[in-house]
Amino acid sequence: MLKPRSLIAGLSPYRSPIISRDGLSLDLNESMAGCSQRVLARLRSLSASELSLYPQREIGERIVANFLGVAPEQLLLTNGMDEALSLLFTAYLGAIGNDGNELLFADPTFVMYPMLGEALGARMLRVQSGEDLALPVADMLAGISARTRLVAIANPNNPTGLKAARADLLMIAQSAPDAAVLIDEAYYEFCGETLVDALAQHPNLFVARTFSKAYGLAGLRLGVLIGAAQQIEYMRRISVPFNVNSVALACLEAALEDQAFVQEHVAQVKEGREGLQQLCGELGLRFWPSQTNFVLVRVGSTAKTFVESMQRRGIVVRDATANPGCDGCVRITVGTPSQMDGVLRAIRDVVAKML
Ligand SMILES: *Cc1c(COP(=O)(O)O)cnc(C)c1O
């Protein structure tokens, strides 16, 4: 019988993150506003040769580098940020003995970090946030040792929506000079704070971005990894040359040029987020003030019932209970203003019936 590597055989079976596409999907932090019309127009203008020839990632990298104000050598375009994470983790973690193979992160955070760490056989040092779910900076600093190879931090964080202080993130980067320190800025546009400008002073620092959230292009799969040119070159060595497809590359410029679309979408999300948080406060539900396009809400021991009741009303939200420290919590993506009226009504209704 054919057997994979024992490490692979020991992993949990794959399950799609998509639970249901019936109704309004507020469980994956996708954009409910769609994407820029300029991107759609570019898609419609694709020529046969753009599809028949292999893609030139380098052209897209120059465009994004220029947009971000970094050198093209400092940046790698990837098939969604997920691939950037996979390349980064593969470059620094892995089978190099049990010493010096440690991944450090704080729970609760993005599920891909433990998934990738496990797949690579890394040792994992997970520190736990307190009741406020804020980044436990002192514990993170205390967790850094000669074994640390990678520190992964989502800022703002998923599933909490919270952001950490810039000075704390830089202190962590400074305290782990021999480890890669990743700041995952998937929700940057909703928050406005970045560490891209600190990359020059911190050769072990990486910032990752995506077009999946504020740009509304999750289906195109476009991610960005930025870091010191010398380190990015290692990731380029292990990346397949045609990881980003021509269709995604063709849309890149139109997506970046339409900042008016991004800004309007972000403004609407902030408004919707405010309304959702206000309702939670009114209903006496604990929530964590969000810097993203979703809100984490504690609905009580009834999270599963809440999710099911919302689903019966045509709204899919995420049960966040599995995240350490998120007992009884759900994560709700902010929809468009017209969707949010119905969402708020449904929440009111479900909470009233649960009490
Ligand atoms: C959504 C998300 C990503 C993944 O983005 P893709 O580019 O779609 O792979 C990465 N990190 C965090 C924290 C996210 O929430």
C-alpha cells in the first residue's frame, strides 16, 4: 500500500472552509461589494495570447512594488496570501532537527499558522491571549528563544479584529533577530496601519498583503509577500515560476488604480461595522472593537444555535468557538449597507428568541 510521509499521514483530513453558499455568506470575510468595475472591464478585454502564453510575474511585481514604495526585489507575488504563508513557513521551518524549528504565535489567530506549522513538523509555541483577546506582548517576548525560527502575527488579527501597537510589533521583531517575523496585513485597508515602512530597519521582518479582502478579489488568488531582498530571494528559489496566473496579473493594475473603489468599500464597511457593534452593545453582547471587515461577538454557550438560527434566516456566519479563548463566539463579516439592515434584524430576532 502506498503511504505518504508519516508526517502527512498524521495530519487531520482536509475540510473546505466553505460550509454553505446558500444565502448570504458572512462567514469568510469576503467582500460583499464585489470588485472594481475597472477590473471587470480588464477581464472582458483579455486576449487569446494573454491566456495561451505563460504569465510574467515580474511585471506584476514591479507594479505592486511601485504602489507600495519598495524595490521589486523586496516583493514576491503569490497565489493568494495563503501561498505566501506556505513559502515563508517552508523557507524557515521544517525538518532541521527539533532544535531551532519553533513557530511562535498567540491564540486566537489565523488557523493557517498552526496548519502550516503542523504540516512542516515544526514545534509550536502557542501563547494565549487574555480575556481582552489582545496580543499578549509580554508572553510573546518571553516565548522568543534560540529555538524560535518564525513568529506569526496577524495585524489586525483574525478572528478578533483587534490591532496591536506598532511599537510592540517592532519590539518583537527586534527581540527575535534570528527569526522571521511575519506581520500578516490581510485587513490593512480597513485599519490603515502598516509596518511596510519599517522593513528597511528590520531585516528579519516580513509583511504580507492580499487582494482577497478590501479589493474583493478572493477568487483571483493574489497575495504579496514583502521583506528584505536577500530573504525574499530564498522564497523565490522555492516558488514555482508560474504560481500567479495571467488573468490575475492582467487585473492587478486596474485593481490598484481604482483606489476610489477600495476607499468607498472601506468606508461602507466601517459604517456597517459600527452599526453591528452598536447593536451588540444594545443587546448586551460582548464584542471586540474591530479594525477589519468582521466583528467577533460572544453570543454565549449557544453559538451553535445562533449560527443555525441565522442560517435559517438565510445568513451564514462563522462559529468561532473552536478558536482558543473564543468560547460562545461567532464571527460576522460586515455586508453592504442594504444587506446589513436585514442582518441586524435577524440578529435582533435570533437573540430575542434565544433568551
Ligand atoms: C483571509 C486571510 C488571509 C488569506 O488571504 P488569501 O490571499 O485569500 O489567501 C491571510 N491572513 C489572514 C489573517 C486572513 O484573514
